[in-house]
Amino acid sequence: MAGVVERRSIDVVPDDERHGSAVSQFTLWLGANLQITAVVTGALAVVFGANAFWSLIGLLLGNLLGGAVMALHSAQGPRLGLPQMISSRAQFGVRGAVVPLALVIVMYIGFFASGSVLAGQAVGELTHLGETPGIVLFAAVTALAAAVGYRLIHTLGKLAGLVCALAFVYLGIRLLHRVDLGALLADHRFGLPVFLLAVSLSASWQLAFGPYVADYSRYLPRHTSTRATFWWTLSGSVLGSQWSMTFGVLAAAAAPTAFVGHEVGYVVGLGGTGLIASLLFFVIALGKLTINVLNTYGGFMSLVTSVSGFRGQRTLSARGRSAYIAGIMCAGTAVALLGKDSFLTSFKDFLLFLLTFFTPWSAINLVDYYLISKERYDIPALSDPDGRYGAWNLRALAVYAVGVLAQLPFLATAFYTGPLLAPLGGADISWLVGLAVPAVLYRLTTPPDRAPAPEATAPDGEHGEHGEHGEHGEHGEHGETAPAGLGG
């Protein structure tokens, strides 16, 4: 069991513990996206006014754009050997990173809750216990799997990818037997606001993976190609999400009354009764287990990162790990039980609201890592408030704040509508503003003459970021050649 349960938390993964290939990112993210919440996300485009034809195109565009940003984060994992949000300390400071981290933790709890609502329905039906016990049981299994860690998470991804793909093929055939696909796609009327809503829904779905995607690529060998990590992550995530969302669009367009509010029941009823229904309830629960384990594990990593920035902690005991995971589980389960009766509308607003806070973080992180730091960080300094990156980077935090505020005039949610929505015909383009404004500001305000980071190795004798070549920090252009990027 010792070889199965993960020992690492936010510390660097040394070279002798690296394993696998970039293909593992395809199977993980395919399995993570072939699930019921992605189906609901696709259905939301139709529920809120878009026709099926433009919903599918808008969702595909959002998946590609958001997925590209998400995959760029994934490519950081093999290079750094660190969880995703630790690298935020290079931009915001060792303690300043707690600002985006706090929002990330809220995101994980929200996604854990939304997934538990849908999976709880399936578990409740499968066990005949009912929805509330189903939610609690599902949450407990999720926490146990997250406690085991990295290897089990990838195994779940492979299993869910295969099982859910077969189930979606079967369900797709059943759906096409019930509906007239030509009639569903015959309406080509274009409405910009609802089209952009579809783009935003899928883009937010992908961008929300950004704060933890490198957590699941950090065990890959250091020499793993950046290009391979990027493309395998992107292809798995986009294929899985677009497949699920397409099913959701067609189901919602064909039977809006039967589907909306009864998503799990509709999907299972579409497949059949008896043993087939039981199998489909199991498939729904398995798909949600995969993604909810990712959310629990990512929340645990982010919580430890936040606390360790103030305590100077680099490693974590098994008991501490269990306590953090239990905390995430309890918070997510409480939110699920409180919000299960108004799930659909709340989930849509939650997705779009999250996008406001994570696009500026993504922009700053990616500009710093790829354009300024040249894919190299001073690893020990990421744990030292008095080191190279400091405790608080007020310049980066100010850029982040501007990036959030710049989106408000363009934002459309149930509780707030920006003043520039009306001139744009109600089209929400806030996420595009949230990527562009902080990216440009951060690049322009970064001092061009910062001293290069010294060569460094990871703590306790482990290899650092570029152990065999000499590790460099933010200005990796000094010294050894930086690793090949996407064009390498």
C-alpha cells in the first residue's frame, strides 16, 4: 500500500520518482470530461436561448480557446515538478499567492458540490438510499480516492474514459433514434449574445481546470516534450468536453421539459430500464467520481499551498493530508446539500462568475512563465518569503485586480449586469477582456532588468527544475538553453 498512497504534496517531485508519458494526460482529461456536469453545461447554452446549431459551434470555439490556455498550464508540470498554484508564488509572492489561491479553493468546493448533486442522484437511485444519503456517500468515496493520490487518479481517468466513452456512444445512438437530428440543426438563426454565452460556458469550463491541471502532469519525466504535454492535454479535454456538451445540447433541444431539472433521470431513461439503468447510474457516478477526485485533490493542494506560504511548510504528514482532504469534503458536501434544489441556474452563474477571477490569473501566470521566466523558476525561492520572489508582489496583485475590474463593464450574471452589455447587444465578452488586459499590463510593467536567478536545486538534495543543466529563475535566458517550447 505504501507504493500506492502518494507521499508528495506541494514539494518537488524528484527525478527518480518521475514516470509515465504525455499520453496519460489524454486519458485523464478525456475521462474527466465525459461526465454529466459537462452534459449539463452544454445544455445550458440551449436553456438560455441559443439554437442547437450555433450552440454546438459556440461550445466548440470556447472549448478550443479555453482548452489551449488550460493545456499551456499543463505543460508546466513536467518542467517544474510542482503543483500548479505553487508557481503563482513567482508572480504574486510567496504569501501574495494566497489571493488567487483563496478563490481557487472556493472554486474547488463549488465544483465538488455541483458534481456531488448530480452524482448523488445517481448513487441514491443505484443504492435506493435517496438523494441526500447518495450525496454524502459519494463525497466520502471521493475523499478516500483523493487521499490515495496521483496514481489512483490517473487509473480512474483511464477507467472512466473507456467506460464513459462506451456509455456515451450507446446513449448517443439511443438519442438519435428518438430525435430528428436534421430538424434540431435546421434553425440557423444567429444571435450574438447567446452565441457568446455558449462560448463563455465552455471556455469557463476549460479555464477552471487551469489552477490544477499541472498537478496531474508534474510526475512526468523532466524531458517530456512541452509540445506533447500540451497537445495530449488539449485533445483529451476538448474531445471529452465537446462530446459531452454536444449530447447535452441535443438532449435539451429535443426535450427541454423532460431534460431540464431531471438530467440524471432523463439520461438513464434514455438508455433503458432494469440492469441497463443500473449500469448507467454507475457510469454517471464513475464519471463524476473522476472529476470530483480532481477537485478534492486540487483543493487540498491549494489549501496546503496557502497555509505553507505563512508557515514555511514544505512537506505534509499523512495525518495532515487526511485532515485537509476531509475539510474540503465537508465544505463541498455542505454546499451540495444546501444548493441541490436550485442547481441548474446556480451552476451557470457560478461558472461565469468564476471566469471573472481565473482569466486574469491565467494570463499573468502564462505570461510570466513562458515570456518572462522562459520556463524556469528558482525552486527554493518559491518557499522563501525573504527570497527572490518576496512575500508580496504588489505590482502583480495590482495587475490582477485591474484584470478583474476591467471585466465588470462587460459581465452578465443573475446578480450583476455591466453597463456595456446593452451597447454590445447583451453579449458577454468579459473573459476575453480578462485575458488580454492583465497579460498586456503584466508584460509592460515587469522590470526588464531584473537580475537572473542563481543556479539552484530543490530542497533536501533533490534535483530542482533543471537539475542536470543548472536551474535558473525568472530570467532563464542566462546560462543554459531553456527547454523547447511549443515550437520546439
